[in-house]
Amino acid sequence: MTDQLVAAPMLVVLTTIVALLGLRRWPRVQRSASVGGGLAYALAVGAVAWSVVLAPDAPGAAAYQVGGWVAPFGVTLVVDALSAFMLAIAAAVGLSAAVFSVLYVDRANQRVFYHVLFHCLLLGVTGAFLTGDLFNLFVWFEVMLLASYVFVAFYGGPEHTAAGFRYLVLNVVGSALLLLSVGGLYAVTGTLNMADVSRRMAAPGAYGVDPAPAVGLAALALVTFGLKAGLVPFQFWVPGAYRSAPLPVTAMLAGVTKKVGMYAIVRVYFTVFGGATVGPSIAGVAGSSPLSFLAPVLLAMGIASILVGGVGAVVRDTIEETLAYSSVAQIGFVAVPVGLAAAAPPGSLRRLGLAAALVYALHHALAKPLLFLATAAIRSATGTNRLADLGGLGGRAPVLSACFFLASLSLVGIPPLTGFFGKFLVFDAAARRFATAPGPLGAIVLIALLAGAVLTILYTTRIWTASFWGERTPAVEDAGVDPRQTAVLAALALAIVGVGIWFDPVFEFAGAAADAALDREGYVDLVAPTGGEDA
Amino acid sequence: MKTTARIMVPIILVLAISLLLQGHNLPGGGFIAGVLTTVAFALVYVAYGLDYLDAGVLGRDVEPGRGIFEHRSVTAFRRTFILGLAIAVASGLGALAFDEPFLSQTFVIVESIPIYHEIEVASALAFDLGVYCVVVGVLLTILSVVGAE
């Protein structure tokens, strides 16, 4: 008997989608069903995380063979600490964005499949976090993308259509590359199951596999994952798409779907290719595994993201554009520790790098959606997001401003907020790297991180002084803030403070997730991709 | 054109149904059967026009002024799609009631049936039927909405 709970988050979203489609005629019921579905999803994720990872007698990981087909022939769903951590992020953002959507998006727009598509987005994210199969990962990426295409073009104006079209073309190319990569891996290893690929790559001689093409194929996949994550040089779709999509969906895109890209990098490189060694070394790279190739590339991408995003954010003239560039920079802060982990030899530094990336991802997934939702609240109160038209919001809407202030502080990294621990761990990993291997690379990483931190202070201060302090503009004077929207913001703000104050269990969870990402043998044993031969 | 449609449409529909029914063991299945069914409808649309299905076959009145989304056949197509999705998900969830993983399938061979002698009833047919309804519903909605532009 398999533990049915593993598939529960996915089944909850699927059922919600069907229910929402059936309830189209009754918009009021549909809206409550959407919120109810979000709540049920959060409960399901909580139950999975507790019973599989967090409970004292939890097994730590569980595999689920869909349709009863044993691995590697069927599709396997795997929950380990890493998946559970990411699912928890998705649940927190998904629930708050679902509630906020009902309050923010106007009623007529909510009727045109808005809620259905929102849950499709959530379904794609959930599937990507759960799946243990490379082709299935591609499928869930597509599910996620199809929903987000519609959202980017949702309002149907010329600029939305242009942004939607750009986003569509770019992601179709990205998907084609991922498909090529997955197809190539199948040709090389003869299997698509992640655990099976991992097993065969680690012992290429025993299975008659030539691991050399894996580096190039993994690089193709890295392009697509980087595109999803919005890392430089694939960041250019981010501002347009974030500006066009409805703001609660933007919160979802920034908070969760970007993290899917980072999750996929960690899962594929550390778990699937973690044990592979490629015969001849690659030009200009020390070491001879896909990981040693990943390290310089991801570090360069992360550093470039921090700088490009930070500099871009300083000069924008609306709040959401500033935040969109800021999220390019912030995802750089997630990518850099992953790059450091890839560069480090197996051991505590590698674990620290991954844990830092996960904590930072959690921080960004709480703070950035809060900021985007606060932006949405400002827009529905004042009708504008242009910094020039705002001013003096602090006195007009104190609770809303306090939430925005808190999230900004977390972004800057002030203790005891979650953002402080995220930044602290990232700097810790970089400093340790510099201490163990002094050299120009470590110094560049540290300097870039510092520059990124300074830029963060600059652009958050700029938004704050321009829109919350100063003279009240006419738009702000007439503003009517919806207290229900503020309540959602306050809940997220409390989460940021709460995670910061009770950080220890969160850090243990992140550490367990990092261990799960690195525990390649454990993952293979769990899935047991032997086709039932010697189970 | 109309003569071709008159001859081909029944053949295509029968072929589609046979593909749907054999799908779990032989080439075929819900998706390809749904596409073929859509092709039959497309042929009717091309030969007779968009309103023929409502006015000519079902004998309903078509109000000329209304948008394509209020067209009764389009509403029906969308309902087919939702029904299909519900069937497919429910057939997957059904396995949970028997303590099997999501989407698990089984089959029963029914013996001593006149003419056929024995028929294999597979639970996968329910899922296939769901896929069939989804494909027919979605493709026909797209076809009639885009066709009306």
C-alpha cells in the first residue's frame, strides 16, 4: 500500500479545477471555492510536510508510483525534504494570492476562467516539485506556462499582448531546448526516471552509458531553468510580463514559478547528475563533472543578475517595475549560493550553500509577494502605481504602509526578519568560500553581494520616500483602502516576522532539504528504479 | 463538398468510436478518437456553414445577432469539455477508493455475450472517454469561435 498522502496536494488542485469549472455559473460560489481550494491545498501540503518530513517518526522521504506502474517505467512522485520545503513556499504564496485575487481583480474579469487558470498555475508548480521523472518535469513546466501565458495577456491591451507574445515566443524556444535536453538524456542513458538516470550516470561502465554528452545536455536544460528563474542573460522577459499580469498573479510568478527554475537546477544538477564524472575535463573548468561546469556559469549568472537587476531597479518610475527588476536581483542572491555549493567539494560548505539558497528563496517568496500584493492594494486604493503620482501614503494608510515597510526591511536584511537570515547565510557561505579558497573569484562574489545589498537599500528607500513620505498627492488624498486586502498583507507580514523570530525550526527544515538534495543514494534507494526485479 | 460530407461523416464517426473502444490495447485512444470526431464536425461546418448544426440538424432557431460564445452549440461544447475533465479526474480518483495509487487501472473480461462471445471491459475506458470529451469539447470550441471571426 502506497502512502496516498504524497499525491494529495496535486489531487486537491485537480479537484479544485474541476469544481471551479463546474461552478462557473455561480460566481459567488466559485470565488469561495477558489479560496477554499487554496486553503485545502495549504492543508494538504502541511499534512504531507508533517507526515513525511517534520514529524518525529517521519520517514524523511516517500515515493508514489502513479497508476501502480513501478519505476522506472511509470511516473514516480517523490516527496523529500527539498520538495516539501518548496511545496510549503508554494502553499503560502498560493493561498494568499488566491484570497487577494478575489478581493482585487474586478468581478467581470474573475468570471473569465481567472480562478481556474490560477489553480492550473498552482497545479503546474505542484507537479514540478513532486515529480521524479524528467519528461514529466517538462510536462508540468508546460502546464505552468500555458496558464501563465494567458495571465500575461490577461487584460488584452496592446502592451499586454506585446508582452504576452514576447513571453510566449521566448518560452516556446526554452521548452524546445528542454525537450531536446530530455530527449538527448533518454538517448544517452535509456531512461527518464530521475533516480534511474542518477544511478546510471554514477556507474556508467556498469550500464554501458557514455556520460560525456550529459554536460552539454544538462547545459541545455540549465538555459531553460535559468529562463524560468529569470536569471541574466534570460531576464529580459521579467519586467514586461510582471507589469502585464494581474498583480496577484505577478506575486505568484515572482514568489513561486521563479523558484521552480531554481528548484529544477538544484534537483537536476545535485541529485540527478551529482554522482556523474565526465572523462576528459572541460576547457577552462577545474574538475570533471556537470557540477564543476555549473559552478562558474551559475555564479556568473547570479552575479550578473544581482547587478543588472539592482541597477535596473534604481531608475524605474513605477512601483511594480522597480519590484520586477528587484526580483531579478533577488533571484541572483538565490543563484549565487547554489553556484558556491556546486563549486565546493562535497561537505559542509556545499550543504551550507544549498541551505542558504533555500532560506533566501523562502524569504523572497514571502517578501516579494507581499510587496506585489501591497502594490495591488495601493493601486486599487489610489488608481496609480507611478512614484511621481504617489506621496504621503504613510499617513493615509498606516497598516498598509507598515506591511510594505516591513517587507522592504526584510528585503534589505534587517534582523529579526526572515530576510536577515537569508542574507546572513548567503554572505556566510560566500565568506567561508573566500576563507577556504582565497582568490579573485571569492572576492568578486563577496563584492558583488555587497553591491547588491547596497542597491537593495537604494531602491527600497527610493520607493519608500517617493510614495509613503512627503506631501499627499490628490490620488492619495482620495484613496480608500480596502481593510480586507490589508488583512491579507498583515498576515504575510506576520509570517515574515514569525519565521524570523522562530527561525531555528525553519533552518533545520532547510538543512534537511539541502541534505535531501545532496543525498543521491538515498533518493535512488527510495525510488528503487529496478522495475521490481530485486525490490 | 456536401456529397463528400454526407458519405464521409458517418464513416469517420464510426472509425472514431472504434478507435476509442480499442484504445487501451491497440493503437487508438481518447485523443485520436476525439480529433477524428472533430474532423467530422469540421467537415459539416465547411460544407454546410456554422449554423447548420443548430438550425438544420437540431431544428433550433439561431439568433443572428448574438456573439459566438452565446451560441448554444458552443455552450454545449464547453460543457462537454468540463464533463470530460470531470470524468478523467474522477476515474483517476476512483482508484483511491480501492487503496490503489492515483490512476491505477484494471479490467474485467465478460464472457458468453451473444455474437461477441467475450468483451474486455477496461477501467481505462472511463479515462479515455474523459480524454475524448475534453478533446472534442476544446477543439470544437476553438474551431467554432475562430471560424466565426
